[in-house]
Amino acid sequence: MTSDVLEQLTGLGPFFALDSHQSACTSPWQPLASLLEAAMLERRTAVVARSLASGAGLDPEQVEARVAGSVSQLGLMARLVAPWLGLAALGSPPPMQLADLRWIPAAGSGFALSMDSTVLRSGRTLSLADSVVVVTEALLAPVVQAIGGSPQVLWGNVASAANGAVSASRSTRPDLTAAMRRAATVLIEALPLAQMYTGEVGGAGFRRRSCCLLYRVGAASPRAVCGDCVLMRRGPRFT
């Protein structure tokens, strides 16, 4: 894989950006697996709870732990799914797995992400179907398992993340949107839970069949929901 491919990923937007590192990378880079340690997940969830509370005029203690955990995981999935979708749209889906990724710890979801240069330089790419299996089993599933909670919510967040990446590509690389939509559709339909959405991935009519629980924050009546939420018709839309 050439540096041009990584530059094109960066051009898609910050959530698509991917660096490369030597196998024995050093600080500040850390194995991505460290992000899934209980203490780290608790800290990130607490940061999200404070942010949600601030936006809604609440105390952090008033934000349910499961809501903050879901929103935190949604942001994390957006950061992990987008680079894979970008590579797939560019025709170079590698075997993307947790063990080959590093990150620079940061409170938000826009953290720096890097992949082992040995994997990138090998030029090894997979068919879209095979790459979906690897990214699901060796990257996304460990995150879902580490966070815990409702599988419908957490895997639904993966679907939302993929849909969001496709939507974002329309403004940065519209020439890649169709290819990214195909990759995202294959990914979502291969996730452990069946029939996770209605409509077209990346389209205005996309709706997931579960909820990220963000609607439970705040006292608005009706409470606001995300644009792709199963509850969208019951409340105003988040922008």
C-alpha cells in the first residue's frame, strides 16, 4: 500500500485518517488494545457523561451509565470503521485487526490511529467479503465485547458509524461514495445481528432498528433523536 492511499484517507476527513508505524513503535503510540482496558473505558465513558450533561444542563450523575457507554462506543466505532471503509472504497481492504493498530490516547473519538507498516507494505489485500470477516471478528467484536451492554444497541452503533462514514464521503470524495456505500452495506449485512436497518446505507431514508439511547439525555418533550434512529418520527432530529 502506498503513501498516496494514506493521503487519500486523510483527504476523506479526520475520522478516516490512518498513519503507519513500525512493529516496535514507541510512546506516545500505544497498542489499541489498551483502549479496551476497563479503567480506560471507564474514563472515556465519564468524559462522555460530562459532555452530555453539559449540553443538556444536567449534572453528570444524571446521565445514565448505559447511555454514556453507548455514545462513547458509537464514537469509537466511527473512528475504527471509517478507515476500513475508505480503504475498501479505494480498492485496498487490508486484514484490519486490533493487534495491528496503535493509538495516541485522547479523550475524544478523533484520536490518532496507526496501522502496522508491515501489514500495509505487504500489499496484501482481501476480497471485500473476506475483509469484512476479519474487521468484524478481529476488530469490531472485541470492542463490543469489552464495552458490554445490549448487542442490539452496540452493533446498531456499528451500523450507524458505517452509515455516517458513507454520508461524510459525499462532501469530501463524492467519487468514492458509491464504492463506500457498497462496502458499508456488505459490512452491516454481515454483522452478527440480522436486519439491522431499513432504507439505503448513506441515504436520507436510512434507519437503524435500534437506538443509541442518546434520546434519554435531557428533558425536552418530545426528546430529540438522531437522524438515523428508529425513534426519529417520535421527536425532533439532532443536527
